[in-house]
Amino acid sequence: MALLRENDVLFAYKALNLIPGLPEASRRVAGAILDHFNKKDGQCDPGIERLSRMLGLNRSTVIRATEKLDELGLIEKDSHGGKAHRASYKPNWAYFRAIVEDFQLDGGPDCRARTGRRDRHHGVSDQSRCHERLPQA
């Protein structure tokens, strides 16, 4: 299990709201998956049917959303089958932290002033940054 730091869950929710172009269904499904994460044992395996009922989305939409989240590296989806075709999910805490950090660094002078951080890129966009591989609006 990836090491969970204090406030990682909050950073993950914040990151989900900062990602441009992330489909609304994927954003909602990710939030519901995060809500099912057990901080004590790292288990996170809500069923597709449960997510579908909770969010009012059809089953195929939930499946597409989890596949998109896995493809983007936001969660790792491990399908372990069985009677209920269950899957377990591992949020990529480090990636969520990096998205928020990049936002704080690129958020303009007001953002840097609030966080007390300096722009490590000196105003030049670094194409290797984590959010560059995320969907754009």
C-alpha cells in the first residue's frame, strides 16, 4: 500500500477539482472511490453496482470512469473477478499531491503569496510536469 500522508485525502479531492477536462462522471466516481478508502488497512473496493446506485450513474458509465481514472494514473484498478466482478482501487496519493503542488506553483502571484512558495520554474512552463499528461479542456 502506498504511504498515506496527513491531508492526502483532502489533496486528492482538491486535485480532482483542478484537473482540466476530466469528465464529470470520472470526477464523481473518483470522489466516491476516495470516500470508500479505509485509512487503517488501505482497502478500497466499492462495487460497480454500489457506485452506480450512489451516484445515479449507469453501470457502463461507472466502468468507463474507473478505466479513465486508471488510464490517467489517478487510481490503480485491480480487477479480481469473483461472483460480483469486484475490483480494488489504489489512489495514487503522490500524483494527487503533485497536481495540487503544480497548481499552487502555477496559480499566479496571488497563489504563491498565499502559500509562501516561490515559482521554481521562474515563469517558464516545464513540459515534464505531471498535469501535462492530463486531459485539457
